[in-house]
Amino acid sequence: MSTKAIEIKQQKADVITEQLKNSVSTIIVDYRGLTVAQVTELRKQLREAGVEFKVYKNTLVRRSAAAAGIEGIDEFLTGPNAIAFSNEEVVAPAKIIADFAKENEALEIKAGIIEGTVTSAEDVKAIASLPSKEGLISMVLSVLQAPIRNFAYAVKAVGEQKEDGSEAVEEA
């Protein structure tokens, strides 16, 4: 093998290593059986969520995972794989891929790497059922707003009671 080819492979491995290190959520899937149109649609959905979807040689991914300090991923790196990398959102890639897999049975979730820890396909599916970051923020805000809202209703009710009571006294 020429030195040029080795350099190119090393550069690719370095890129993959950085992607693995920077990714908060990495999902490995087997995409055999999907049509080009289906893969294109999945890529589009992932790209809209800021998720990179790449196909790399398993040997490069193994080498890169070792360089990134990720252990236990080798057993999932068999056959044709595609990898989704998300640097910002943990739930989004899992949710998009799990939803897509429900509609397209050919797509199989093999494993995930969530914040540096290798997880099973079941764990990825469980993460997919969690609300997104925006959904969680919305839930927290509604919980925080409830006491304020209830207090406002109570003040309004007391005010209305006083209005009704004072009118009754004035009439008498």
C-alpha cells in the first residue's frame, strides 16, 4: 500500500475520531434493504435536525473508536453500517431513526454511543421515546408557571368576591 493511501486513511480515521469525541449521540444502523430514495429521505430528516449521517469502513471506525477511548463497539461493526452523529441533541437522532425504522423495517438500529458510553439498540429506542430538549423545557416551564397561574386565579377570585360582597352591603 502506498504512503499516500495510508495518509488518506489516517486522515479519515482522524475525522471519525473527532466526530466520535464531539458527538453527544451516535447511532449505528444497518441500512441494507433500504432504497436510495429511503436513504435520501432519512439523510434529509437527520440533516434538518443537525445530525450527520455517514457510511465508513468498519475497520476505520474500530480504529477511531479505540483512539477516542470508546470500548465495546467492535461487536456492532459488522456488515454495512451507517452512523448518525449529533453534536448537540441526544434524543433527536434516536427519535428520527427509530420513527423511520418503524415505517421502514429494513433499517435496523444496532447500537448507540451516548456521551461516550456504548448502548444497546433497546437503549437507543428507549431514548427515542423521551421528549426532545424543547419538549423538556416546555414541561419544566409549565410546571413552574402552574403555581403563579393558580395564585393569579386566587387573587382574581378574592377580588371578585370582595366586589360582590361590597355591592351587597351597599344595597342593604
